[in-house]
Amino acid sequence: MRRRRRHALPGFGLTLGLCLSYLGLIVLLPLAALALKSAALGPMQFWDAVTTPRALAAYRVTFGCAALAGSINLVFGPLLAWVLVRYRFPGRKLVDALVDLPFALPTAVAGITLTALYASNGPLGRWIEAAGWKVAYTPTGITVALTFVSLPFLVRSVQPVLEQLEPDVEEAAATLGASRLITLWRVVLPTLWPAILSGFALAFARALGEYGSVIFIAGNMPMVSEIAPLLIVSKLDQYDYAGATAIAVVLLLASFAALFAINLLQLWTVRQRSAGAA
């Protein structure tokens, strides 16, 4: 008679039921309530609510700044992860801990700090404005804030993969005559691409819904530097709950689409690597 294996957790049915119940209460139920509230508008009213000139301007600022912040971190996030994994230097543990600071720091505190730094009378802002470039109360300031809050997603997505990538692989490529650029492009990046893309998707989705760190440095000027989350709050202040949920649905769908697209791209990348290895 075959002996049943004992597991630390209860059986599959009970465990799956608990997980699905928790997921439903924490994630699916609020999302369903959001969709039902926005559905009260009707298709035409929904379209009119999400395509007003003010809403379209807020989308341009939000999506543009989120994409730019994610692109900046797409370069510097993996680079920082590389430095933390491949090199040993004094203060490395401190730098590694500072990467998680945007996670631990209240977003409002981050926004106030960034505003104080980049305002016209701030220690950095006065020099930047003297050079003819204004950061605070412009879309540039929004990009700075979103870059700050989304950096850990790239670093923490790439860092574990780099730790598993042995330096011997790079040394082997060098002994075969590959330059540093070829080693990076043909050996290192193919392994890191899935993690980099995943981190970018998470950073972009987080930036789309960021509010606390942005409102202080954005200036919040309609049609200029107003983000979509602030427009949602403005509609809530006006008791336009259906309009606010409609704009929230747009952001939700955009975040989901970004994550879904990156997952498909990751799957395609893994299959291409598997086919190449075969």
C-alpha cells in the first residue's frame, strides 16, 4: 500500500479554498465594487466621463511620466543591482538597505522632501533653476517623484537573478574572446531580461496609481501638471463618485494590460531561450 506523504500545510482543497477566499475578499471584491459603481454610468456616460479634455490631459501626464520614470529605472535599476551583487565596498549593506527606503517611507513624507529639495528656494532647485530648468511644480517634478518610488521594483526584481548568475559564465565568455559589450549583450542580458521586464511592469503600474509623493511636487495645475489620481480625488470631493470610479477603471485596466503584456513577453522570451538551447 502506497504511503501518503505528510505536508506541513493542510490538504490541497482546504489550502486552495483559503487562498481563493482571501484573494476574493482582499482583491476581487474591491475591484468588482469599482466596476459595478462605474457601470452605473452607462456606456456613453462612461465614455464621456473618461474622455473629457481635463481627463485626457491627466492621462497624458500620468502615463507619460510613469513611462519615463520606468525607463530611467530600466537603466539605473539593473545597474545598481549589478553593483550590489558583483562588488564589495564599504557601506554596501547601507546602500542595499537604502534601496528599500521608498517602500518604508510614507509617500507624503517623500513628496514633501522632494519638494523642499527641488523648489525654487531649495538646495538643489535654486541651482537647477539658475541653469534655466524648473523641476518643482512641473511634469519633470512628477517624473522625479515617480522615479524615486519605483526604483526598488527594478532593483529587487533583478538582484536575485544576478545572485544566481555565476561570474564564471562571464569569465568563460572572456576567455573565448568576447568583449565586455558582447558578454553583456549575449550572456548576461538574456538571463536578466525576464526579471528586468517584470520589474519595469511593476514600476510602471505602481507609478500610475502613485498619489502621496506626487501631489506636493506636481503643482496640480489642470491641463498642465495634474495627475489622474488627483483628478479622482477632485471628483470625489465634488461627490461625483461614478466619474471618479470611471477614471479609476481606466488606470486599473492600463495597469492590468501592462502586467499582462509583460507576462506574455516573458513567456515568449523563455520559450525562445528554450528553443535556442534545444
